[in-house]
Amino acid sequence: MSRRGFFQLAAAASVGGSMLPRLVAAGPPDAAASTAISPLAIKTGPQLMGNRFFTFNTVVRVRQIETSRNEASGPDESSIHNPQEARTFRETVDKGWPGAPITWAFSWLALKDQRPNYRDLRKLVVSYQKERGDEITFIPGGFFANMYNSREQVNRDLHDGLRMVSDMVGGGYRPKSVIAGFLSAENLRFLAEEEGIHVCQGNIWSQYAIDNGDGDGSISYPYYPSREHFCKPAQGKEDRIDCVNLDGWTCDFLNARFPGSSVCSSRQGVGPIETVLRLGTEPGTKEMLATTAAHFDRGFQLNGFAWVTCIWELCLVEGRKIYGYKGRNGLDGMVIWLSEIRRRWPEAKCVTLGEFGLLWRERFKDNSRINYRFVQRGSGIGGSDGDMEIRWFMNQDFRLALLRNRKADTPEKVIDFTRYDLKAQEPRDPKPGQHTRNWSLINRINQKGIRPEDQPVPIVQLTADEQAIIKRRYPELIKGNGKTSDKRTANEQE
């Protein structure tokens, strides 16, 4: 998007959206992408393959991080959770993407709070479910339920929280998904087998040394989790949990290499805190669109479908009153981002989290056929170095990341090789009053580079067995003589 175009959209956002493009009906994918698409029988409603999907979610809470039913950490946010903020949020989404359904997740305290602002807020959101098709669900433990609670307690919270959501909405309503931040394998199994819910935002891809919990090691697109570890794709029928595990925020793959958020935020991508709130509207939306394009352009060509997702917490509407955020609330950026998505990819579909997960579940019955590929060049913002290019390969057996300096034309090196054929184990339940922070799945080489063995290496320096594992999936990456092949498919080229 040109600088002139950016300011045109910014002006439209500030004057009520008079210049926003109209919603365009879905059309056929572009010719380049169609080569990667397997045709399906025509059915009612959208199909997974051949489509670009966007899921937009929000969280309603009382405290910043509600660690259990009766305990919390961080500021009290009740003063900025009112019907006014919810209405502003929903109307802003409509400015950028008219008619788009979204997903609302209520915390335990937000469901129980009987103050007038929360009672009225709940009524308003229920009206959005009935009138606009929004999904309403439950979030346990403020994104970090297992870091503070036993698995048994989290199961009780899920059962009771989902019941409260059903009671709040009425009419026999039942959510199709749960938003959880991180959720253990046992709790995902409970959702599927005991609660009949088969979609969960249960991992935050690449998160390490940020907020109250770590969980690096998964793949970034949907998968069925293993009974051993929520980050591990199930290895077979007996290992499979029938609950589609989804990421919470689509990240810039180059930013995701960094631990923590001191130098640059590894969470930078489409999330508002790391973009429009931290950087400002223009650079923030530039980064959000660059991350979106990595999936809706090249990712779509490589995978036959594409998915971008974001959790934009309701507290951010007036979070500047508590957290400062340089006086920003990011809503102008939201309108620009959503409007530009619709302009550049007019056939893209915004669906609820549950709807997207169930579309994926209908297409994929296990993990044996998942084979995700991504290529991203740096945006030049934050840790997304404009000179660098990263390629990711993700499947049931492993995830592999190759990094190179494209301007200097350096050879690729392996910066992540996480094997899923190896045994994995989650941490034990935290003891009462304690915090079990790190739930990551890290084995051979991890992108964060926090251990000596995480130093980037050429593929030829992996063991012969490791090269053989990679070659079975991607023979083009390794030549028969053991030397690295830098051959790229047409879809991986610019």
C-alpha cells in the first residue's frame, strides 16, 4: 500500500469509513494459487481448500490475568469493560469488515460479576450473537490456566464456565470452540470427549519469555494434538485428541525467532499491542499487512488455503487509561487493516473460530496429510529484518525453519528442527500457590537460540538420520550426495 493510500484509508477510518471499500462476494482463487488446490465436491457454505480465512476474537475479563476462579494478577480492568467499549469495538470491526462475525471469550470473573456494567455488557454481547452470528465462549485462567492450576481443576473450570456461557445466551446455545491461550493435552481431551467441543485455541505459537507462560514448539496452523503434549501433533489414531488445536495470533515468522520482548517483540505480527499500540498506526498496520500477505499470498499458493487470526482484547479500546500505550487505542489501525484485507483479497472470508476449526476438521481426519509451507521476507520493522528470508516446513513428523540473508545471497541455515517422532512430556501440575511457567516442546534445534545446541547450522551438518527424516518429506532440500539443495519451487519464489 502506498503512503498516499495509507492516509486515504486513515482519513476514511476517522470520518466514519466513507471511503471504505464495499464487501465483495467471494470469487475464484488466482490462477497461480489454483495449481495447489485439490477440488472438492460442492457443498453448502465455504470449503477449506481454495479459500483465505480470517478469524477475529476478543476477550472480556475483570483482571489482566485471572490465574484461577478467585485469584488474579495485574491491574483491575473493570473500569474499562462497559457496554460503551463493547459497542465501540463491535462497530469498529463493522467499519473495516461489514457483517464480519467475531468470537467473544468471557473469563470466569466476567461471567460472575454482577455489577451493572458487566450485566449490561453481557446482555449486549448476547444480542450480537443472536443478531450477527457472533460466537460466545469461555476462556479459563486468563490464557495460562495450566501454569497455575491442576488439570483436574481446569477441567472443572471448563465444564462450569461453558455451562455459564450456555445459560447466559439461552435457547440451548453451545459454543463450537474455546479460547484458552495454552491448554494441556489432558484438558484438550476433556473438551473433545466430555464436553463435545472439537476446536480450541490452545497454543500461542512461538511464545517464549513473554507474559506468564511459555509454549514454543508447535506448528502454527491447525493440527490434532498428541496425548503426550499439546504442542506435539498426534502421531497416530491412538495418540490423537479429536480437538483441533489453533494458534492465538498470527506472527511475523522473522520476529518469532527472538525470545521475550526487550529488543523486539517475538509476538509481533497482527496483534495490536506489538503493532499499532507500540509502533503507531502507520508502521503498525504496515507490519500487520505484511504478516497477513505472507499467508494470503505466498502461503495460499503453497498450501491451497490460508488462515490469519488475532485476539484483540476488549480492554484495549480504553486500555490507554490504565497502561498508557502512548495515548493510543489502535482502532484506526484496525479499520485500515481490515479494510485493506478486503481490498487486496476481496474473496477472503471472516468466520468464527469454531466455524474455521470445524471446516479444517471436516477436511483433515488426522495429521498424516498436513504439510504446511511458508516463506516470508522481512518487513523491515522490528526484528523482521528486511534483508532476511525464512522458510518454514511443518508436518506430523517435524517442523523445520531455514533462514538466509537474501540480499547477501548467503546459504540457508537450519534455525529450528523440532522432531515430533520423539517422546514428549508436559510439566506436572503446579503445586498450590506455585507457578509452572515453561510448557515448551524443545528438542533438537529451537528458533529462539537460547541453548548452545540452538546455533544455526547448514542442513548437511545434521546427522545422517536427521537428513533422512527431512528427505522423506522434502527430497528437494537435500541432494543425494548429502549437500544442501537450495532449489525452490515456483511458488516459493518472489
